Amino acid sequence: MVILTFAQADAIRIRKSLSALLLLTFTLLFPLLQQSVAGQSSAISEFRVKATFLFQFTQFVDWPTEAFSTAQTPLVIGIFGEDPFGTFLEETVRDERANGHALAVERYRRLEEVKNCHVLFVSGSEASRTGDIVTALKGRSILIVGDSNGFADRGGMIQFVTQENRIRLRINLAAARAANLTISSKLLRPATVINPGPR
Amino acid sequence: MDASERDLLAAVAISNSGLFVRLCRRLKVVASCSRIAAALTLFLVHPGLVVLPLTLSAQIQATPALKTLSVEELMNIEVTSVSKRPERLFETASAIQVITREDIRRSGAASIPEALRLASNLEVAQVDAHAWAISARGFNNTTSNKLLVLMDGRTLYTPLYAGVFWDVQDTLLEDVDRIEVISGPSATVWGANAVNGVINIITKKAKDTQGGLLSGGGGTELRGFGGARYGGGVGPDVRYRIYGKYFDRDSSVLATGQDARDSWHSGQIGFRGEWNASQADVVTLQGDLYDGAVHQLTADPIGLGGGNLMSRWEHAFSDSSDLKLQFYYDRTNRRIPASIAEGLDTYDVDLQHRFPLGQRHDMVWGVAYRLIEDDIVNPPTLAFLPPHVSRQWFSAFAQDEVAVVKDRLHVTFGTKIEHNDYTGFEFQPTARLVWKMSTQQSLWGAVSRAVRTPSRIDRELFAPRSPPFILLGSPDFHAEDVLAYELGYRGQLQQRLSLSIATFYNHYDNVRSTERTNPLLPFPVFLANRVKGESHGAELAAEYRPLESWRLRAAYSPLKLHFARKPGSTDPNPGASESHDPNHQFSLRSLLDLAAHLEFDNALRYVSRIDNQSLPAYAELDSRLGWRPSTALEISILGQNLLHRRHAEFGTLPGRREIERSASLRFVWSF
């Protein structure tokens, strides 16, 4: 009987604390929401948007058939140097396809590791080596993308340029053509095209 | 103690029945009406909260939304470079392994415990047809109590023994997104019981499971199974899925080769819905109902049943700041003829908030509350007294990740403070450090404290039901604690070779012991905290990809545990009933893509002897041949435990069950 009484007392106490907790949650939440919203920029991370662009490139660039050893070969987006993306890139390309090819992400430290690669993002950490990288990959159908100053002018194919907190594209068309890559007009139209080359 | 221990295990090897009927009947019980009303209020009121933030930050968009934008629109998005990027696995300062949906598919696993065999930082042993013993870093038992297991944020926890009933934890495996397995203490963020590890089962979002799916098959052990799912939408912002599944499994065998007559079957239905209330707000509502029965050798079948309902509101302030509020209710019934019958209600509220502080700090804090109502019908042989208990837990945690050198050296400090009805306040701090040597290599270390708080078995279990007792409940049983030191390395040594090493040294204090009331007599006994122990070991895992179409994974996990009596203990075998662990585990997996859309996968595992069960070492092989003419259709033949006609993985003679070699044919069709 004593046990039963305890159990009942318990139940009442618990019911009370549950409603107290409800109240507490609500009261905690409102000021917190306001404070957080006021104190923080609502802008999206730069590299989440850049990851989305890299994905878009796989949709708007045509690679020659020889760039894929089989129809099952994945289209590989490689990151060369320090990785600024975290999981953004993996999250973006998950379950996506480009012209029937699954998408994969790889990370490289050395140029020799760049084997089966279709889009190569050259990290800011490797900015000083842009010239060497472009030379080393000459003749291979790899879309070379970067965001360091003068990247497109030094032979990179697509450069992200941040202007007024927005990302613009600068495309070196001749470099892309030399690598047998066809860039869709959907990508070219809103971009700044340098080095258009002979048609 | 052996007799009562076995009884106790029998009690706890509990398992269910007429789910709908019972659930409804339970729900009608007058006493619980007010709590049901409270639960309903929470469900109804808290999604209502989203009205508030709807207009606050329209700019925030999830990745999938970004992908649908045109190049021009993408160029007009305002970006920020200060927010923290999400961490990749290799940058985390803990021994984490992730089992992906693809890993599960290629393993042929048809249940969550089978899928957990893919994590080499766990010990996974099949006890009989339905029961499993699963733990990390030692202390394995059918009633393992040092692992925290969650499914979509819902704790799969029984207050009976502070562990998991694995036979009722299920979902459509095709809808599992990933299973994160962390070995080592993670109590700071995750909470009590995360003493030796955390298993976090995450199902896909409804928007990622649109369309239909049918799966089915059958074989010698998994005699028949079928699953169906349909995912759809209402308007542009609401996505849902509903699913159902059923399986029938054959029994295990006794060591003599006789049928153990523990065949079982279970069915489950469930749903998940998401409402993208704004670009920054997602409201999720999900739930499951299950019902099953496990046959027994000498008594009527065990009845299993239950259900859960969860609502969650997530709000993103920015890429590096978000808030999550969730509530769930879980009901579970287990009726074991000739043993106990249990009905358990769990109510849980969680709030978590993440935000950056300045340039260097990434803060997470949260509060949580849980209430359980556990009701037991005791048999004459043993009893949980009082039969009905209400228990509550309050907890709060805060953690700060400091970028000492941004993207190079990060230090994390945090603590959890928890209050429980048994032992009052418990304090669980951690300090972690990760040094990212390069894009491909990182070194990490951690020192943490975690506790395992008492459960009903520790304090309230008596045998028999009325005096004279041979096992006495122990009102003084307090928390077990661990101080853990970890050091690990992760590296991608070459494009095709990656390696991870985690090492640990754990010091345990106040471990459960069995004490005699009178040192001269074997009975009665009671449980106390008079054992201390230490463990050390490593988890080595490597992945090598010799060809684009061929992946090899190898893992080796050595483990050593040692227990000692504390002053005043009369326990004749300190730690012997707590830990049943092999000292060595080895696995090798090969995933090969062949021509003509064929996949040929093999998994070999070796588990060394479990000394205190006199259980011999064993090696077993699973093989799968899959044909996947398109991503929509998969047909596979699976052979499990092929090396021996039957083998044992856990338990002592003469009751020990053995698992038979099996084969099955399966299909999955998506449309």
C-alpha cells in the first residue's frame, strides 16, 4: 500500500514537472530565437554555394567519351590541396548523376594522384602553383576550377570571383576547348568569358 | 548466483503480442489519460511554434534547394565566408565509423544487428534466433548496459537493465541513410549510458524516399520477408512516406543439434512526414507500430509490441547555427510467459542549439527531460519491486569547439550535467583535441568521464518474488563510472588506401559486483559497486581500392579487460558476469563489381574465444552475388555463416544456442 501511495505521489509530481518543463521550453525559446536571429548573418556559406556550382558544372559541361573508361565510371570531382568544403560537396552530389554517370568526390595532395578526375578544384592553398598544375594536366579532359586571384588568366578554366558577397564566374574558354571540353551556353551566358579564341 | 543470474537473464531476454489491441487497451487506461493529453498537447503545440520563425530568415536554403536554382540565380545568392564548414568524418576527434546505405545493401543485412556487424569497433554476437549481445570496448552481455543507441534521435533504452532489446528495433533497411557508430565515451553531447559508445541510426528524409519500393525474399533461416514503401508529397512543401514490413525467422539450434524452437516473426508499419514550413524551418513527424511473437522451448510464445510517435522542429539561422526541438512518446510491451510482463511508456523532450561565437568558437548546448513509466507483472521466481515505477531524468550540456589554429588545431571542451532519480546529479565532462596535419591526415586525442546510472535490475530486482530472497534488491547501488583516455589517427595514405587507428585506455570504478549478505553463505546475494577495472585496446581499420571496381576493407580490434575486487567485496569472480568479450576480432570484406551488372561481395570474420563462457573461437563467411540491371532493380543470392553447418557466438552450455548456415534469395524493386 505504501508503495502504491508513493507511485501516485510520483505520478502527480511528474505531471506537474512535465507542464513546468513545457512552459520552460517555451519561455527559453522565444528570447533565444530573437537574439540569435538579430545577431547573425543569414547568408549562406560561400563554399556551400561553390559546391553547388561545381555540381552545376557537371551538368553544363560535356566531356569526350574517352574521359570515361566505361559507362559505369563515375564522374569525379577532385579537390587539390586544403579542403575548404567539409561535407558540402558530398552532400550536394549525393544521389546525383551527370549524363548517366554517378558523381564521386576525391581529395588530392600530389599531382600524381590526379588520375580518373573530371572536375578539379584547386584550393586557395595551392594558388602559387596554378601555372604548374595547368601545365601538368595539359591535354587531359579535366575542367580546372579555382578561386585564387588571376586563376583564369593563368590557364585555369573557371574562376570563382566574389564581388559584393556574390559569386561570379570567369571562364577561360580557349583553355577549356584545348582540353576537349564543351561548355554549355547556359553557363557561358551569365559568366565573364575571357580568351574566347577562334570559333 | 549462477541460478539467479540465469533467471535474471531469462527475465531480461524478454520479448510481445497483439499490438494494436494491447496498445489501444493500454491507452484507454484512465490513469494515463492526463499524460496522454500532455503528450498530445506537446505534439499539437510545438509544431505550431513554426509560425513564429516563418518570416525570420527567408534566405536560408538547404543544399537541395540550391541545386534547383539556375546558374544566374545561384550568382545572386549572398554568401558569407565566416561560417564554419561542416566537418568531414576524418576530422572528428573520436573513433567514429559510418555504415552507409550502400554498405548495408552490399552486406545483405536484413536487420539492424546484422548491419552493425559492419562496424569493426563493435562486438556483435547473435545469441539465438532473436537476441543479440552488442557492445563496444568490452562489457558484452545480453543485457549490455554501456552503449547508447538512438534511432532518429529517439533513445532505444530499456530502464530494466539500461540496455537495448534488439529484437524490436527495426525499420525498412532500404530507408536507412546511415548508422554512425562511435566507440568510446560520448556522454557530453549524447547523454548517460554513452559510456563505451554510441550507435546513431539515421533514416532518410521523406524527400529522399519518394516513389515506391517493394522488397522481398526468403531462405533457410530468414524464411520469408517482405517490405513496401511509398513516398509522396502534398503541395510543394510536404513530403511523406509510409512503409510496412514483415519477416519470419527460423529457430536456432541447441549444442546437441536439436531445434531450439525459438523461431519468430514480427511486423511493423510506420510513416515519416516533413513539412518545409519555410526555407529555414523543417517540421518532422514520424512514428512506428510493431507487433511480433517469439516461440519458446518450454513455454508459450513471447509477445512483443509497441509504437512510437515523434515530432521535431528544426530551424536554421545560418549554415553554422541551428536549433532543434523534439518530442517523442514511446510505448513498448513485452510479455514473457513463465517470466515477467512489462509495459513501458517513455516521454522525452530535447532542445539543442548550435551557434558560432566570434571567429573561433563553435558552441552547442542543449537541455533534455525524460520520463518513464514502467509497469511489470512479476512471476513467482523473480520480481521487480515495486512493480510500477516512474522515473525522470533532467540533463543539460554545453560544448565549445575552439579553433586554436583555424582548420589545423581544434580543441573541444564540454560537460553534461544530469539529474536522475536514483543517484541525483552526475557530471560528465570531456576534452578533445584534433590536429589536422594535412587534408589527408589527422591525429586526435581525448580524455572523458562518463557514467552508467542505475537501472531497475541493479536496484529493484528480487528473487524469488517473496521472502526468503536469494537475490535482494540494492537500494544503495550507485553509478558506475569510467575515465577514458583515447588517441587516434586517420589518414589517406594514397589515393586508394586509407587507414584509421584508435587506441584507448579506460579506467572503470564502481563496477557492478555480486556480494554475499553473509560471507560464509553463498546466499542471499545483492548487487553492489565493489569492483574496479581497466581495459585497453585498439581499433584498426583500413580500406584499399586496388581497382576502381574492387574495394577491400580489413579491420582488427584487440581488447584486454581486467577486473579487481575493491575493499570489502565478497564477489568470487569480479567482473565475470559483466563482461563476455573476445580478445581479438578480425574482419576482411571484399566488394567487387563485375561485368553484366553483377556484384560479388564477401565478408570474412574471426572472433577469438570468450574465456568466461568457454566459447570457442570461430570464423565465418558471408557471400553475396547481386545482379543490378538498373538502379531500380536488384536481385541477390546471399549465403550467411557458410564455413560451418552451425556455430555459437555467445552464451554458456548447456543452454547455449547455435546459429546455422543459411542461404536466401532476395529482390528490391524501386519504381
